[in-house]
Amino acid sequence: MEAERAARLGILALDTRFPRIPGDVGNRATWPFPVLYDVVPGATPHRVVTQGGDGLLDDFKQAAEVLIEKGADGIATTCGFLSLFQAELANHINAPVATSSLMQAPFVQRLLPAGRRVGILTVNSKALTRAHLEAAGVDPETPVQGAEEGRELSRVLIGDEPTLNVDLARQDMLDAGDALLAAHDDIGAIVLECTNMGPYARDLADHTGLPVFDVVSFLTWFHAGLAPRRFS
């Protein structure tokens, strides 16, 4: 009997040089299933995060077409701010599209008891607008905390720096988590917008005592629908 082909996740990647360590969406070792990448030229972190991806939609559409031609069964991205392109990309190609880890937030909210809310950690809270949240189906009143006040993570990612101090980046995540909880005492779970925050999700969960949902949890779920497990 011919072996079944494993579903392949196609990932639209920003044009970056910062380190992508295990747990990052852009590191192949993060995924226990086949992934395909296509870099979108000119889609720098600064342009996508702080400029809303202005002028890049057609480039992302073309890159998605390339991934589908290469055999991708579903399309994802390496930046949660690309929720702005969700509808356009989903309508453009004949495959499921998951642009942003933010899309988990409405589901996570429904997991929580009355009186508890989901909170979002993002690489830059000043750039994450109501439009980004609404495009992902997220209640715009959802609490949001950014990591931009930290020493390492946001600076390296938005500035596309070639080196990363992992310990400092981890501390930035813990500090952002503390700030979120200090500002909102009803947080029951955390969703990480940034697809580069995955390496620190377990540390954050241990530190806060709360469930943490990131791009790894999101795309693992997404892929499970593309290739359901077969039982004998």
C-alpha cells in the first residue's frame, strides 16, 4: 500500500536576518511535520509591523501562489500583524489560510470561566491596532501588553538585528507577562501575537501559572486539520 503523503504547511516568511531559534515559526526544527517556506522580498519587520504592510499585499498573494504550486496544503505566516491580510489571502487561494496567532484568542476566551479574560502579548503594542484585532476576529477590548519596553526582544525583531541574547529576550517576555497581569487582574490565559515568542512560551507559563497559546500551538492545531491522524 502506498504511503500517504504528509500534509505540508506553507509559511510566508518576512524578509529578515534576526536569529530564528528553535520554537520560532521560521525554524524548521520547531515543526514535527513538513513545512515549506517562501520569503516575501521587502517584507521587513519594520514595514509589516509599524507600517501595516503597506504595498505588500500583492507580494504576499504571489508568494502564497508559489507555496501552493510547491504542494502546500495550507498557508501560514511568520508575523501576527499579517492578520490585516487574512481575508484577502483566504479569498485569493484555494487552501486554508492562518495568517496570525491572534486568531486563537476568541477560541481561548471561550475556554475560560466567567470573569476571566484572555490577554495578548505582542512585540509592539503601539503598532497593534483595533484593525489588526478585528481582522483576526478578536474583541478589540481584549487586554494587550507589548514587549517594546524591554531590553532585547522587540529591539532585535523590529530592528532586524543579526544577534539575539536569548536570556534577555526571555526576561523581556516575563516582564511583559508581569505587566499584563499587574494591569489586569482577571487574565485567565495568554495568547502570544508574535511568532518569534514561541521559544519563551513555556517559561512564561511557568512564571505566570497561566496557559499560554502561541504560534506553535496554533499551527500545530491548524496542521492537524490538514492531515488528521489515521487510526487502524
